[in-house]
Amino acid sequence: MSSIGQSGPFTAPFTLGDRSVRRMGYGAMQLAGPGVFGPPKDRDAALAVLRAAVARGVNHIDTSDFYGPHITNQLIREALHPYPDDLVIVTKIGARRGADGSWNPALSPEELTQAVHDNLRNLGRDVLDVVNFRSMHGVSDGSHGPGEGSIAASLTVLAKLQQQGLVRHIGLSSVTPTQVAEGRRICDIVCVQNHYNLAHRGDDVMIDDLAKNGIAYVPYFPLGGFSPLQSSTLSAVAARLRLTPMQVALAWLLHRAPNVLLIPGTSSVAHLQENLAAAACELPDDAIKELDTVASAAAA
């Protein structure tokens, strides 16, 4: 098995729950249709990307049954089942899709329980490796980021499903530090998945706190929300290093902390290969210092 892009100075495996995963994983969200809704334009291409990811050493795949809905999980099962022994599939619950493609809270005990069973069925699994509870508090104010509010009731339902043997490990998605602390009082939390990148560093303190406790941090949107000025700084560094901006952004995230796990998504095998190669990219000290200024570039 080839492991292109899975070796480098910042790629020592990290323990996710009770499983060792490579820090460069794969996010399946882009395999669904436009707006993460409906089937992919090219089903064979989607299956090829999943198979190529595993063939190149990826053993951490991020998905959800509300991608599509059901589409990405069904693709993962078709492409990879029976699964390699070392493959860890992380899914999410807490939302449902409307007929118009809208993202809506699905937080009742019945909806959360049904979501776990839907994931089990569509992935073809008897137990889910990791289930992230996706807080929807931020949706009410028009954003998709974290919003304050208790997650105790919903997380207690998920913890009971874990006790029933349907879920091995529990994580959190789109949460605040207060919610992480609340969640850890209810059950063991193995990962947190939030929006974080060179330009959006609001979780810096959280990342370091999680690292001290052996909890993974999984950033999404590695190039999301950049201003033109911030993008130009990243592009300039990338050009100097003869890398793509995406490769530099991913390499910086790997350098940021040892508990950072990456799940860049793509529906292209060529783009997948490019992303995986970022794990082997060494960033010189002067490049890191310049990249560390990106978050404050717009304000300056």
C-alpha cells in the first residue's frame, strides 16, 4: 500500500479514542451534489476518490448521514466495505436536511437515536467508531459557527447510545469552550471539530487546552473566510515555496499543534494527491512567522 503524503516532520500518528490515525485524513462532504445535497455529478469519480484516499494511506474519514442526505455514507460503503481494519470513520449527528436543502436542528431523543441507526445502516456497521454531536446553537443567529447554549440534553442521549454499544467514542462539532467543558462532564470527548485556519484563529487557546488532555482538534474550512489581503499573503508564501496555497495552509495546520487532525475534502483524485502531499511539506521558520501574521493582516 502506498502512503504518499503521509510522511513528514509533523505527521506522527495521533490517538483518536483508542485508535491510531494518521494526521492527514479525508472529508467526504464534497462527494455529495451541489450544496452538499443530492447525488454527485459523477458517481464513479466519487468512488474512485474514496478508494484512492485509502490506497494512499488515509485511515481517518469524516462524514455524516446528513451529507446528501445519506449520499456520502452510501458511497463510502460501496467504495470501501468491507473496511480495512485500521480505518476510522467519524460521523456527525444533530442536524437534518430539508427538502430545499436547508440545514435544520434534529435534536430530540428520537431524532438523535434515528440518526445513529441511519449512520449504522448506510455505512454498514454494527458500531460507529466516533460520533460527533453537532451543536446547532449557532444556526439560530444565522451563522453555522458555534453559539452558546447547553448541549447537555442532547449529549446525554448520545452517551446512552454509547452505553448501549452503538457508538465507541463521542466528539463535538461547532462548539464553544464552555460547551466542551460541559460535554466533558457528561462523557469522554475524543475530538472537537470547529472552523479554524490561518485567518480564523479564535480557537487557539482551545487547541492548546485540548492537546494537554490528549483530545484531537479537527479544523474544517482550511481556506474558508480569507480576506483578499490574507489570501495574497498566503499565495505569496506558497509561490516562494513552490507549493499551492492549499498545501501551505494544510502544512501550517499540521505544524500548529500535534493534536490537529486534517480532513480536507475533494471530489478529484488529482486534488486529493495534492492535499495529501502537504503532509510532507516542511515550512521554514521565516515562512511560519509570516503565516502567523495572516490572522491580523486585515485589521492591520
